[in-house]
Amino acid sequence: PALSHRLGATRRPLAGSAKLGVFPDFAFAQSGLQKLIFMSRHIAQFGMKAPEPSGLDAPAFHRNHEPIWSVLSPFLQGSSAHVLELGSGTGQHVAEFARRAPHLVWWPSDCDETCLRSIAAWRAHAQLANLKPPLRIDIERPEWELRHTECAEFTAIVCINVLHIAPWRVSQGLMAGAARYLSADGRLFVYGPFMRDGRHTATSNAAFDLSLQRQNPEWGLRDVADLAALANRCRLELLELTQMPANNLVLTFERRAA
């Protein structure tokens, strides 16, 4: 499956899912890229219209971009470097963050054609000089490379709602790539639902995890300890774990000196 199928951004909730618990930032995953179709180009709840003809509007973005930014902004304040987002999905997060931080150069990316078109549409809509065209990057490939960019390293890499709807090798590719492309003392920010010490942090997350594994045995919520161990092997250190609304976390990793 495309890495950009981030739940709450590209999946429609199954009927009755609310009875199993509240999933305000995701929905149950369903198979197939056609589920992108559900994303209305006019979300009345938020009073906004996505850019035509290719822009997609993710309800989750409207709920989580503010909490995520509260974690990113202290580190990025005063910097004038480059930031890479992996698995940008609709492109709304990177467009909003680029608007808030015009002193930084923002690079969106994805491996899915529909999402790449949506990112390009939001970029055209934003008209920001510091927001670059989307890069085609598939982090499921362990040796993924940066192409068509003049940037050799990034002060930060951001990954939002990707790891739980992807195989473990995507987590491996993320950490390996972050080790290659983060600048000295650069940071990797990973947002999503996670397990802690082999346990779910909420009943709703447990039900959500089960639903994912039923659809694809390689999907599911990752354990913070497993990601920290993986990061350590890639010369990254888990610095901070920040609680987010709706039983989500932001994991902040820092690149260690060689």
C-alpha cells in the first residue's frame, strides 16, 4: 500500500466504528486507493474548499496540525535551514507549516500519484516561495535517495500518521534515511498512535490496532521501545515523547555524532 494512506486523511470510517472507541485522528483503514475519493473537496464542518482539481482535504489535518506544530516550532524557531516531510499525503500539513515558518525551506514528499497531485495543488494554492515542489520518495526502500533537490541535509524530518499503516520495513527505511539526511543534531519528529512497553495506551487504540492487522498483518501500532531500539542502531536517540490529543504521541529523535 502507498505510504501516504494516513488514516484520518485518506480513509473513511466504517459504520459503527465510534461504538468501539473514539478515533478522532484516524478511521478504520479500508483497502484500495479509491478510498481517497471520500475526501470531500468541500468540508462544510471546517468551511474551507480544497484547491481544484486535485487538492484533497483531510479532516484529521484540522484537528492535529496545531498540536503537532506546538512540538515542532520551539526547535525550528530561529533556524534558516531545510525541513523534509515524508509521506505528506494531502499536503496540508507542509503547506500550513511553511506558512507559519517562512524562514525555513519545506520539502514535501510522497510515493503515491494521487497524493503528489494533491500536494502540488495545495502548494499552488498557498503560493509560498519557501514551499518546494513535492519529491517522489518511497521510504519502504531502505536505500531511498533524494533526487531533484539542491539540499543535501535537513535540520528536521517530519513523518505524520505513516508507520501504523505500513510494514515494519517502512520504519526501518525511515530511521535509516533520517540518519543519512539529518544534519548534525538534526531531529526526526514522528507523529501517530503508538504502543508503550507492549501495551496500548487506550482501549480505542487496541481496537484500532486489531482492525489494522485484520486487513493487513504487516500493519499495526508500533511500540515506542522497538522504534527507540531501531533508531539507536541508526545513530539516532529518542529524546522526547510528547503526549498529543486523541491518544497520539510525537516521538522526537536526534541524530548523534558519528
